[in-house]
Amino acid sequence: MAAIALLTFVLPPLAARQVNERRIDRARHDVERIAAALGGEHRAALDEAIAAAGGGPVVLTGPGAAPTFAPGLGWSAGRMFPWPALSDSESRDPWGNHYLIAVGDGPGAPIVVLSAGPNGVVDTPFPAAASPRSDDIAAERR
């Protein structure tokens, strides 16, 4: 009886928690890697995308589902533009939403790569996205 209880009530939640922790770790790694690439190998393409959008502040999005945005945080749909420079596989977070690449206004403005995290809701204000709120995951480069 104890073995059945263990298999039914203990192992499934433990396995789910481990899967979620691995997804969070992957998202942390991804936002750091993408932010580093935007300061390096993808910088010229990033500057071109910002210029094509009319300058900053701007949010670039890759393929994937759009996360939900908590109200009143400054993430304007009018300033969001698709950006195909990242491959499909590297621009989706572990929950299937696209990463957001928020670029402030002017030279030296921060570049923030953000995932909405496990709940799929962006709770972090724009453009101060480098200090993620709730379960959001972010990395910043200048």
C-alpha cells in the first residue's frame, strides 16, 4: 500500500518540479546567451532592426507564442516588431513563448532579453526589464 501511495502521490509532483526547475535553468542560460550574442555577433543586425523600427525604445520578438502582459507595465504592442535574426529554436523559451528583446532609447541604452517564465505572463515593467519581477527571467547587456 505504501508503494502505491509513493507512486501515486509523491513521485509525480516531484518529477513535475524537477522538469520545471530544468526549464527555468534553460531559460536563464538562454537569456544570458542571447544577450551576449546581441552585444557581439548579432549587434549589427540588432542595430538595423532598431533603425527599421524608427529607433528605440523597441521590443523585438522571435517566433513562438506571445506571452501575456500584466497591465500598465509599458510594453506597447505598437513598439513590438518581429525579428527573425535568431533561429526558431533559440528564440522560444522552454514554455513555447518567444523571448522579448527590449532595447532602450539612445546610444548605450541597455538591451534586455526577457522570458515571461513558467506562468507565461510578463510582470516586469518596460524598459526597466533588467530587474525581473515574479517568475520572469531576464539578462541585460549594454
